[in-house]
Amino acid sequence: MADGTIESSSAGRYWYAEGDDQTVALLEAVRRHRAAEAEMRRRLRVDMDMGDTDAAALRWIVAEERAGRLPTSAGLARELGITTAATVKLVARLVASADLVREPHPTDRRILSLRALPEAHERLHRTLGPMHERMRRVAESFDPAEQRVLIRFLDLLAEAIAPPLEQADS
């Protein structure tokens, strides 16, 4: 497994009861997906020469820009779940690496907005674009009914892994 993650072995079925081979096969496919995603994130760190948090910040800023929203440090802190001080350092690193600029907010002079520079957009597109295209083709290979089942499965799996806070407390 990448990055020192600990996963069960399918040979011993450590986590699963005997019997339901198809369910175990499905969950093992999820494990293979998670391992592939961890490897993709490792390659992204190497290719972009930045840490996970910096790459996540840049991806969020670009996504906000594409959605027509103005990214701010406060929004970035909320998105990443980091402190204001950590956000200040993160933004400073991205400014120093010429990936980002701070600009006056158009309506609130107390706030600085964040804007990814064209080179950062290009690096993200060059690094992630081919993978996103391959992922889109895989998703398109399923008919709408299959897509609905997959969406339901993945949403329920995400909730089982990280239930909403009100459910996690009970």
C-alpha cells in the first residue's frame, strides 16, 4: 500500500466474515481504488513539487474560480479545516511559488481574494487533465441506471466511512 497505509489482506479476509465472496470482492475493489488514489496523490506531490495541503488549496481555488466564486483565505481555511495562521502560511507559500496572487476584494476592502495564476492553472491541467479524462470515459461507459447504482453505493460508502457529525456522535 502507498504511503504506509494499513489495509487488510484479501487472502486472510481479516475484516470480513466468510461466505459473501461478491461483497468481499466489491470491498477489495474499493481498496484497490483507494490505493490507486493514494498513488495518484503521491505523483501529484512529486509532479507539482508541493505538499498535499498546498495542492488541495490550489485545486480548491481553481474550482472556485471556475464556478464563478471569489476564493478567499477564510473560505480556504473552512474548506481545508485549518487554522487562520496555517492558512496565512499556506497562502504565503503559494504566492512565493508564483502559483497565486492576493487581490483586493471587489466589494469588501477588508478582505483579500485569491487568484490562481495562469501557470498554476496550466500545471494543474497538465498534471490532472489526462487522469480526469480517463475517469470521465470510465463513468460514461456505464448506462444511466448503472451510474445511479454506483452513485448510491459510493455516497453510502462515504457516509459509512465518515458519517455526518450528528450521526458520528451517536
